[in-house]
Amino acid sequence: MTRPKILVIKGDGIGPEVIGASLQVLEELGFDAEWIFREAGYEYYVRTGKPYQDDLLDVAAEVDAIYKGPIETPKAGGYKSVTVTLRRELDLYANIRPFKSYPRVALNPNVDIVIVRENTEGLYIQAEVMLGKGQAVALRLATRKAAERIARKAFELALELGKKKVTLVHKANILKVTDGIYLEEFYKVAQMYKGVIEADDVIVDAAGYYLVRNPSRFQVIVTANLYGDILSDVAAGVAGTMGLFGSANVGDEKAMFEPVHGTAQDIAGKGIANPTAALSAAIMMLRWLSARGYGRKLARMADVLEKAIYDVIREGKVLTPDLGGNAKTIEFAEHVAKKALEYMGD
Ligand code: ATP
């Protein structure tokens, strides 16, 4: 069987620590891939004056998958987000983020949702201008094409995962035109799944409230770019900590896998970041590659890795500081790998 070709971008802040630890775990489990390493991000920009290596987008277009750490985008300056560029260039239109409550750290034990976030438009087109006199405006793009395909992706995913309901989150009571498009396309797609998957919609502020107070109200959430970005962090905070959740940026053919969290500059370089989010992203990548003909063994690897992580956290003997322990990134990763290897043998 041919090996998958995977582009790795370790990123900024804790990126190299968590991606490095995760790659070590994958190697110990015997995952065989052709890894291609490239640099991108703010640290690379400071060193070279460029946001990413010249051939990055060409390599990204040619590999089977991309595995990347968080990349810092400074709040000021003419520097465009590398992550947003990759999502747009490769048309990775769906950002799929599963959140399931973890033992010990979840504020609510009942979170079991997938957030499907539109990834290519909305306010993330970065079209902002100063109008002068202390006024600025940001343009938000909403297209029927993007609204339709993200809704379709959410329903397909619901079927695949055995979920019974898809909820559109929006603010169409205020943004009647842009969110109006999302609402209309959502219910058109929902018609095709009538009788199989329930469809409803919730205003974004209420969705934030339900996520905290009554998360089992949701199974699959589909939403526009900014709402999805914000609600993901809320979901992470309710289901566990920022260090725990991975995501997949998926197009029709290509996919990029990354932790949900950012660069965590407050703990970068200390060797204490939790590698679980990076590992969770790797688990999603293994399943995605397996479904694309790279072997059932990869799906099995994903399953044992997922079980090993849950069990290590439940047992609570080796935990990183964000989970209340004092283990280093590498100690935690090694413990997970050891357990996963035991399960592989079973
Ligand atoms: P960015 O600007 O890159 O989004 P940020 O610091 O605003 O970065 P995060 O990086 O997501 O946002 O961090 C939010 C909080 O969660 C920080 O206190 C950070 O230390 C913590 N955190 C994030 N990821 C991890 C991780 N993998 N392990 C432990 N703590 C983490």
C-alpha cells in the first residue's frame, strides 16, 4: 500500500511542542507516512519577511493531507493569516470540530456535538477599510454556494455519525440579508433529509447560552465562520480545556488537520502544553486517510489512540498542568502512546 504524503507545519508558540509530541506518538504506533516539513507563521515572518516558504501553497496542493499547529496572526500590521490563506486557497470549506465531554475537566458531562463551521467567507475575507474620521467598515461575504455546501456537509456528517438533528446557528433577525441566505439554503438542504434528520435553527447568542446550560440540545451545529470560531471556544470550555480538541478543515478532495487552540504564548517553550488537541487532530486525519483507501489499520490506530487519551485523563495519574497535573508534554504523550500500544495488541 502506498504511503500517504503529509505536509507538516509546526507553527508558532506551543505548535512545535504539541505537533512534535504527536508525531512521536504516531511514529511509535507505526504510522508510516511521507512527511514533508515546511515553515510558516509569525516567527518565520519575523526571521525572513515572508509569511510562509515560497513553495508552501504548491506543496499543500500536491499532498494527501496537511497537519499543522497553531499559527500566530498579529492583531496589527499588513500580515494575512496563513491559516485563512490555506483554507481559502485549497477551498477547505468545512471546518469540522467535534466536542465530547472529557472526564475530570468538563463543566458539563453532556457535551457530544460537532460544530461545522463555514471556512471560506463571512468576515474572514479580511476586507476592512478605514472610512476616515474614526470610522472603519468590515465587509462580510455570504454566498448561496457556500451556504448550501456547508449545510450539505453538516447533514452528510450527521448521517455518517448517526446523529439525529442538525441546527443552524445564525443572527438572521439582525443580519437579514447575509444570514438570510444561510437560513434559506439550510432549510432547502434540510428538505432532502426530511424524516431522517431533524432540522432547526437558533440565534447565535441563545446558542452560546444553551451550549453552557443545556449542551445536549445540540447534536450537529452548522454555522457561519465567525459564529463557529467563537462557539468552538465556548464548547471547548464546557467540554474540557482548550488543550483537548482537534479539528479538520475539509474540502471536496483535500483536508487539513489542526488543534482548535491557538499559540498559547503564555506557556510556549515551557514543555507543559497539552498535546491532546494535536493528537485529536491526528486521530481525525488517520480516519480521513483510512476512508480514502490508506488502509483499515489507520482507523484502528485512531480508535485505540482515542481510547488511550480518554483513559489516561480518566485515570488522572499523568496529566499536564491544564488538566490539574504536573506532567510535561512529552511525559503525557509517552504515557498515551504506551497505553495505545497495549490496546493495539489486544
Ligand atoms: P492565539 O492568539 O494564537 O489564538 P491565545 O492565547 O489567544 O492564542 P489560545 O492559544 O487558544 O489563545 O489559548 C487560550 C488559553 O488556553 C491560554 O491560557 C492557553 O495557555 C491555554 N491553552 C491553549 N492551548 C493549550 C494547550 N495545548 N495546553 C494547555 N493550555 C492551552
